[in-house]
Amino acid sequence: MAAKMSFLSSEEIRDATVEAIDSLKGKEVVVLDVRDRTGMTDYMIIASGTSNRHVKSMADNVVMELKKRGELPLGVEGETAGDWILVDLGGVIVHVQMPETRAFYDLEKLWGSAPSGNAE
């Protein structure tokens, strides 16, 4: 299998992802710039949903919107449980979580990074 060819920059993927989450009213969207902490990705986007269905809808919307732009996810994990879905877009990793799951794992603290920007 050939390696995935990315047509968008990490910043373009980040912005499209935030738009996809915002369009479905994602809660507490945070963008972490982790370029100086890891070589596996440039940005992590963390958002909360109001229900398992909302979490799944937001993750599905991210995948759909990026596919429209020619970007296929490297992987999607957690769709069955629905309390934490991870979408790996290469330069951007998206975590869509229920508030309780988000508070428990506290990825913002774990990655020890000030957000590069909060989506409003």
C-alpha cells in the first residue's frame, strides 16, 4: 500500500477541522500546537460533545469535510463506545470526547502546552 499523499498543510487541516467541529456546535474546542513536543503530529484538537451521538456526529463530520478536500484519515478509533473518538489526520490529531472522559484524561495538562488558539 502506498503512503498517504497530503494535499493540505497541517494548518489547513487544523482550520478545516475546527470549522467542521464548530458547525456541529462542539464544546470547549482547544487547539494545541505540539510541534515542539512530538514528531508524530503538529496539532491536537480537543473538543467535547453533549452526548455519545454528538461526539460521533462531530468525528464523522470532521472525516467527511476533510475527505471533500482530498484528505483521508490515517485512522479513526473509538467509534463503537462513542465517549472518545480519535481521528488521525497525520499533521492533526482530533480528540472528540464526552466531558467526563475529557476531564479524566486531561489531555491539555498531559501535553503541557498552552493552547495555540481557542476556537470560539
